Amino acid sequence: MGLKILKNFKKNIYWRINKYSLLKLKEPRYIIKSRIETMDKLLEGYSISRYGDGELSLIYKKKKTGINYQEHNDEINRRLAEILKSNLENHIVGIPGPLIKVDDLILGEAYFWSKYYYTNKKNLNKYLQKEKIYYDSMISRFYLPYTDKNDSEIIVKKLKQLFKDREVLIVEGENTRFGLGNELLLLAKTIKRILCPPKNAYKKYNKILDRVKKEDKKQLILLALGPTATVLAYDLAKEGYQAVDIGHTDIEYEWYLRKSDRKIDIENKAVNEVSGVVDKEIKDKELKAEYESQIIDKISLD
């Protein structure tokens, strides 16, 4: 009990120091556009590569064994560092908005990001550019982390607008099942899927990239593939695709629909922060048939 109290005390100190520091800053630590502005850029046709704490930690090489679902790999670390500094005309880079604003977060998130900033400040300042315009990677975490849920409604509307009348190709980890069983993609013209390894997808990076490049460039490419998606969005943007590193958005949408106040498991889908990568059976026969009809290819580690 004493150790838990001490840990909570330390978290609280990080948060209070961070809040005070942010209030006193004469200029922002970094330039990060809001989640709404980020969504508007996607609606204009931009691609996005998003960085969370996991992708950033791969660049720092703080975890020598890698992160959940992506083992250490020198090449992906190098590519992530390269893309973080990139300035491609049709592509934007997303980093966590809580690096510069925590007063709109629930307490647990405010603690996490305050501690994250101070324990990684040296590396952040090494790899992030003060003058570069970044966008908010938290478009995929638009509901649970925030005290004010009003922006969630706006982001959901913009997401559905992004998908409306588009031919959508989802490149995802097997068992992710993005958009399955809800109306997030209801307005899409067509939906196709390429299934990829749920763990260590970067081992098959070139095969995944080459396969997607066979597809028509008018399609909207949605990437739900961890750090591999961050790199893939950039390389596809260079080829003229609109590729969105969409990440966790579908699960966040499920929590939004349920008005959940915590992370919960979702039927039919892998929720790696709750149940891990699990091959859940799709029990509804019609839903299973719909899903299987959308799969156009599967790339495995074999």
C-alpha cells in the first residue's frame, strides 16, 4: 500500500509541475495542431503517419526488445526517425497533443503524459523540431482520454465524412477487423481488406508495400498495423495514395458508442490493451460472411 501511495504521489508531482510549466511558457514546446485541425487535413486529402509513445520509444531505443507486437528492428527504428522529420507535400506527421496540453485530459492520462514528457524530455527535444508543424496523433484516441467529450462528436462526423463515397482498402493485422459490426464505414462505397501479421508485421514490410501498390490509387488506404503503419503511410503517400495511419480509431469508436468510462473488451475484435491479440470467432453468420467477402489477400509471417 505504501509503495502505491508513493507512486501516485510521484505521478501527481509530475502532473502539477507540468501544468505549471505549460502555463508559464512564452512559446509552445512544439507546434501541434488540434485533433479537429488534423481531421480537416485528412479531409483535404493528406496522408498521415502517427506517433504514439510506442513509436517514439522505438526511435529512442529505450526498450531494447521492442514494444508490444513489434520486436526490436534497426530498420524500422531508422525509418521512424526519418519520417518524423519529413516534409512530404501530401503527408503530415502526427505526434501526441498531450505533449503540449494536459488540462483537458482525465487524471490518469494527465499523469501518464506529464511523466512521459519529463522522463523523455531529452530525447523528445533531440528528435522533434521546434519550428515544424505537427498534427495530433490522438485522433485515434478521441474519446476516453478526455474530460470534455464534445470534440468526440465532431471527430466522429469528420471520420464518417472522410469515408463517405470512398473505395476503402483496410490494411490491418489479422483479428483487428476494423469497422466490423458498426456503422463507422457505413457510408463507404466499397470495403476491401488485406490481412497482415498481428505481430512483427515489419518483417513482411516490403511484401505488404508491394501488394498495396497493386491497388488503384483512387482508394482510401486505412492502415491499422502498429508502427508498421506509420512507415507504410509515408511510403504510400510518396506513391500518390491517400494513406491514413488509422490505428486504434475503431476500438475507440466502439467505446464511444457504449459511453464507456474505461477500456473494455469488444466482441469479434482484438483489443490488445484488454484481451491481447486473440483470434475471436465471429459468431454471427451474416457478419462473418460479410467480413470474409471483403478480404482480398492475406500476408502471413510464414
